[in-house]
Amino acid sequence: MTAAPNSPLSLATPLLLIGAGKMGGALLTGWLDNGLPADGVVVVDPHPSEAMQAFLAARGVRHETTVPAGLAPKVAVIAVKPQSMGEALPRLVAALTPATMVVSIAAGTTVATFEAALGARPVVRAMPNTPAQVGRGVSVLCANALASSDARALATALLATVGHVEWVEDEGQIDAVTAVSGGGPAYVFLLVEALAAAAEKAGLPADLSMRIARETVSGSGELLARAAEPAAILRKNVTSPGGTTAAALKVLMGPQGDGGVFPLMEEAIAAATARSRELSRP
């Protein structure tokens, strides 16, 4: 498959990807599988995994250990860990043109940080999550004032290859996004752990408990993705008045429906949001 002429993905080339870890690798896979030509991408990673090295070779993607001179990328996607920014950004600046759009997926690194290090240019900050590895991620984006509607459309197209895309205009909301969708997969995985542990205590074998907990949560997620009804209606559809599920939900939601997991989740999201704000400070 090749990208159609003048399609959003073709307009991204030459594209520079800094970092080919799990999230960078997920993005690269999404781009290639959705028609971005392999010769339009350059991956810079000094220490890619053996699996990534094999993937790059198999797909014919150019790999460099340092940013190559003279590339003049239209888009530079930064997918390194926040603690590596101090090393990565100075090496990147010389390779960019004034028109190069920078897209960052690094948590806790603000738009202002990139503007200070890389100069005046379009900057898009994105917060994806790990289901991007299977094409079911959620990415929330914000941009600086220099990002035109075309730049925003291009950023949307790049992130949409790995899942759903939303935008916020206030960068301050990214901290809450980080808490909700960024950390959300961990909360779901914790639910599976808790459900399996409870099943064991109820008398089921450990391996069976984990299998049915995993399949129940993943199947429920697929139903939620396909259904037109909101989550509250889907929950009610499972709950017969006075039945077994209703008895469990009284514990999980409180007798009045406003306790249990609700205040606990609010506290958890508030804690994660506060921590995200702390990490974003210089």
C-alpha cells in the first residue's frame, strides 16, 4: 500500500521519528500500514531493540543513530522519554527548517519547552495511550498558535493511524487527559487483577479466574466500542432488579449510586492530574 498523492500522510514526508520504543514503534507501524512510504521515514534511535531493528530492516525503513544532516523534515515526531529531552532537543534543532512541524508524545513536556529549544515553529503536543500498540489508542492533542489548520489536520492523520483522536485548546487540560486516558489502561488492567483475585476467593481456580476476568473486560470493551448506547445504559442492561449484579453494584456504587468506586476514581484522577502538573514544571 502506498499513500495517495496529496493525502495527509503523503504530506508528512520526509518524516523524522526520534525514538523507536513501544509508542514510537506503534506509530511507525500505524503509518506504514496506512500507506506512508517506507522511504519517506527516517528513524533515529541510538539503541533500538533487536525486534525493532528487525522490523526496520524488514519494512525498508532508514535507521540512524543520530539525526542526519540535510534531511529538512516536514514533520519531526519526538517519541523519547521526557528525561531524554535535554539530550535530544539540542541535537535536533540543526536538522529542522523553520516550517518543520514538531509533534511530541512525551508526557510532561510542554509546548513552551519545545518553543524555547527549537524556535518559532508549529508544535503539537499529543498524549496517546498504550492501546495504540493494537490500533485502539486514544490520543488527545493541543497545538501552539503557529500550527495552522493544515498542520492540525496532518497531526490528526498521523495519530489517527493508531486510534481515536481528540483535540483540546487549553494545554492545561492535558494534565487531566494524562490522568484519564494516559493512565486509563493501567486502571483497566488493575480491574482485571482485582476481578481475578476476587474470583479466586470465591472458589475458582487461579488460571480460570484470570482467563474469565481478561475475557470479560476485553469483551465488554468491544461491546462498548460497538454499541450506540452510553456506558450507563449498557450497565443497566446487565443489571436485573434485585439480582446478583445489582447486589454487587450496591457495593461498587454505594446504596445511593454515588459512593463506592466513584469518589475513589475521582481521588485517583485528581492525584494523577496533580502529579502531571508537577512533572510539567521546569
